[in-house]
Amino acid sequence: MTDPRVDGLAELSLTPTSRFARDDGSQVAYAYTPGAPPTAVFFGGYASDMSGTKAKFLESRAKSRGRAFLRFDYQGHGESSGSFTQGSIGLWSEDARALIEHVSTGPLVLVGSSMGAWIMLIVALELKNRVAALLGIASAPDFSEDLILPALKPEQLKSLEQMGLLHLPSNYRDEPQVITRHFLEEGRRHLLLRSGIGLECPVRLLHGLEDQDVPWHTSVRLCKALQSRNVQLTLIKGGDHRLSAPRHLASIDQALESLTRFVLPQEKW
């Protein structure tokens, strides 16, 4: 039986895209749905964009509940300006933080998918007083250092050093995935799993046991690194990296809804 929360996903009525001009003239595309707090913010993954299944699904659920929701594209992604090859964890984190401060007020529940969970954590540390809860989906903090670099062959490392970028096979599209030396080197400035992560808010982590891109052990490391005592990790049997099947979307929705209850006064329910 189809879950009513995800039935008709292709026919969703999406919030129109707007543009946020940063001080340097770059344009960050976003879709903000106004509503009751807390504002849920979705952080997409590497080379993904705000038109993905999870982002659209969570927006639809926020609309059905009358709650605020924000999805967006980092520079070099989707409808935003800029070149993907000039991007980095630092730049994309700045995009996210500046946009959140521009369009929203009040408490936040941040939702990060894959690389988006890394950026979510960086932004949460910067906006700590506003962040009420976190939801990580196939979280991939430090993946540039811990997953990409160790997997490269000597000839690939040499090419990366000489050319400044690599084209690697992609599991999700026909064209190869680009990895730049700048992205890898700049990522070292933002590594989080080497020490404690000073966040005390409730955190929920979901990770598929069949994830071929980011091993579920990464979420275990993240669970241990977070200072919060209210952290729960759910390992999903049969779940892949995307976690976009209807039953996985329903699990994500349930986790986000449970976190929202930590923010809203009990009398609202």
C-alpha cells in the first residue's frame, strides 16, 4: 500500500524559486515557504540541488502542517550562480548561513543529506543559539578527507596535483563527477570528526546499511563526536545512500516530526 505521505509526490505544488544576492554579487537560489516555527532547512548533498526528491517531499509535508520550510542551492548547484569547480565546504556553508539569516527568524531544525549534513553541522555551530534540533540523512562529515582521498590511486593523485581536478564515475548520472584539488584542500579547514562537536541540541541520524557511498560507520563516528546526550542513530536495513524510496521518506518525515515536538510548546499539540 502506498504511504499517503508520499503518494502523488510527482504532482507536488512547489514554492516558487527566489534569488538571494550575496555581498560579492553571487546569487543563491532558494524556495522559502512561510509558516509557523520552527523553520526546517534542507541542506542538499554534493552536486545535488533543491529539486531532489527529499527536499520536495519535506516541503510538501511542511506545507500540509502550516510550518516554515527552506530549501536552496549552493553556488555552482542547480539554479544558483557560480561555477561548481570553484566551490568548497567553506563557501557553501557561508551560502547557507547567510541565506538562513536573510530569510528566517526564530528556532531552526536543520536537515542535512550526505555532504549537506557536514554543512548543516558547520552552520549549526555558527547559529547555535537558534538551532533547536538536527536531522542527518546518510551523514557525510569529513568525507573529502576520509572517503575520497583514501580511495584515489597514485595516478589519480598525480593527475589531481597537475590538473587541479579529476573526473570520477558517478553512481547517479551518466556524466562523470568532478572533484577538485581546491575542494579537497579547503575541506581540511572544516573537519569535525577529529574532536568533539560542541552541539547540545537533540539529533536524529538515519543511515542505510546498504549505503555504497558513505558507510554507516560514519554516522556512528558522528554520534560519538556530538556532545549532545540526546542523539539517536537509526540504521535502515536495505537502505541505500539516497534513502528516497517511499518507506524511507516516511521514516525521514517521522524523524523530523519528532524533533519538531522538542521545539513547539506542548499545548500546541
